Amino acid sequence: MSTEQPGDGDYAVETHGLTRRFGAVTAVDHVDLRIPRRQIYGFLGPNGSGKSTTIRMLCGLLKPSEGDAVVLGHHVPKDAESLRRKIGYMTQKFSLYDDLGVRENLEFLAEIYTLPRASRRTRIDEVMEQFRLTELAKQRTGTMSGGQKQRLALAGAMIHNPELLFLDEPTSAVDPESRRDFWETLFELLDQGTTILVSTHYMDEAERCHELAIIENGHVAASGSPRSLMDRIDGMVVEVETEDFRSVRLALQSQSWVKSVTQLGSRMHVLLRDREEEPAAMVQSIMEKQGVEGTARTEHPNLEDVFVAVTHGGTNGGAPANVGEAS
């Protein structure tokens, strides 16, 4: 185990054994993180996995039950007040005032963050232009679309030019086009020097991150870049093309060496628990024994395969396959 203490390296966030309990329930269980500066780092996991609780502790909004955390050089929650001026936080649920106009909401946030009065108007104008809100300045927030509210929430989180931006499932209530535009905006912020930590349960968003942690039941099941996680998976993936998906699924689910079977449109991804010499031949043999027509071939795993491999999301249960930590 490393003897380094949180805060020793050039990281935006470092934690050691970060834990949070609510009575008998452990929501976050001894989480170790090192999040580099000027990257987009993702938390990937289902609802209830501990993503939001971890973010709230890192923001200084929730006191850890155990462990240490240093964010931008500040120990939290002890230095939470000093840290507040350096971070932005966009919650999963829209939290601005529906009965105020767009500009009024931003003026309120500028007051909360104690922006200098001499530069406040200019800064509000800047974020309204940056996040395409200028034409909506007087519109009541409650009448805005999901995508417009998302842009306003992000503008509010960036009003004070934070070094680190926390985004808690920011795209869960918007359409695919708004999600795509939102991520383009995140990369623009990254180019300006902002470090971003974003939680998501969308695989395509997780693949956009430089690094990510897959979180399940409060644990970090695996971490690293999306590509390294795909490369390090212990299991193997076989892609099946067939017109009889039901028969293939039933035949393969009963095999002890099959971790999961997932239909992807006109194809199926079969995740094997271990590395085999001829995985496609094994799957093809089962199909032939059941009299099912189709073809099987080895395929490179995608991030969803990795997620299933390192969590308990497999069809057959049992211990998850292993994807090691990044070296």
C-alpha cells in the first residue's frame, strides 16, 4: 500500500479510505481516488451506487464517516468554506428558482459567490453569451426546456470561474441532442483549464472521459481510462448474429462459463468469465447443439462489457470477473 498522503501529488482530488455511513447503511466504502488536474474524470454506476454521496463529500457538503479527502489542496470538510470559492457544483435536480428570470438567477448566484460588484455585470454577460442564454435573459426559468435549464445550471456553476467543476448526472433529464451539445461545452471548459468530475450512468458519456471509476455499492470496482479498462478485462466477448435471439439466450445462460448475454439491436454480446483459446467456437458449438442458426466471432469488449464484468450485473450471478486498477 502507498505511504503517500492525500495532497502529495499534482491532483485536483485525492482520497484515501473515504467512507460514509447512514446508520447501518454504508453508502461509500473506503474509496481511494486520484483525479488529475485538467481532465474529465467520470463516475460510472447505477442509481444508488454512491456517486452522489461521494461528490457531496468532496464538495464539503457532507462529512465523511472515515477517511481523508483533499480537493485543490484543501482538506474537506474542514476547509469547505475556502474550497467553495474554487469549485462549481451542478446538482442532478435543477435547483435554481423557477419564478426568477435567467439573468435574475445569475445575479443571485453572483451575489452568493460574492463576485466584485465592479465586474459582476460583465461576468454575467460573459456566461450568458458562452452558454447561449442572452436571448433568454428575461424568460422565467420555470418555462424553459430541459436543455435550456441545463445550460443555465451550468452557467450558474461557472459564474465564479471555478478551477474544479462537479457535475452530478447532469444530462439525465435532457434529450440526446442536448446531451451532445452539453459535452461539447464541457470540452470547451476543459480547454480553458477547468478540471471536471462528472457522474453518469450512460456508457457513451463514460467513454468520453479521460479516466473513470466504475462504482458499485459504494466501492470502486475498477478505474482507469476507458480504453485501458477494455484492454484489461479478464473475460472475452463473442458477438453473435442470429434471428433466434431467445433460443441463443436460453442456451447460453445455462453455461457456467458465460457471464452475461446482452442483445444489441440485431446482434448479441456474449461475455465469457475467463479467457479461452477458442471462445467463438465454444459459443458456436452450443448454438449448433440447440439447432440454432447463426454465426459467432470474437469481438473487442466495449465499456458495457467491462461494466458487467466488474460488477454483479451478469445474467448468471457469481463473482465478477476482474479488471485491475490502472498502474
